[in-house]
Amino acid sequence: MQPAAVSIPNQVVVPQTEPQFKDKDAKSINGFLGILLHLILSGFNLGLTATGPGALLLIITGPIWLVMWNSYVIVNPNEAVVNQFFG
């Protein structure tokens, strides 16, 4: 015995009028200023580990210091770069 045939209704495809992505203007700073800020934050974090009671502040500034490493990229002419954070 065969099962009864099931009819599947036709699906209507609605054309997309909205784009699936949106371009956003990115803001950036000079790379030398970024390296200088990174070095200053490194010294600050090393000072916090040496003094001891600044552990709470180190918990806040430590992850910021680590995330900053992901933002150093070299963009050549006629190229594009995408940074993806937390995903």
C-alpha cells in the first residue's frame, strides 16, 4: 500500500527591494598614534601588575589591550580589509 499523495502549494517568491547589507563609514586613527597608545597601555598594565591592588582596573584594561592587536592591518592601494570583532 502506498501513502496518499500530498500536494505542496506553490510558493510565491517576493523580489527583494532592500539590499541585504548596508555600507557604514569607518573611522580610523593614524597607525603610529595607535601603536603609541598600545605601548602606553602596556606600561600601565605592567605597572598595575607590579603594584598589586589595581587588579580590578587590570581586569578592565587587559582585554582592551588584547583586542587592540586585532586592529593592526596593512591596506595596500586598491584593496579592502574587513575586521571582524567578537564573531
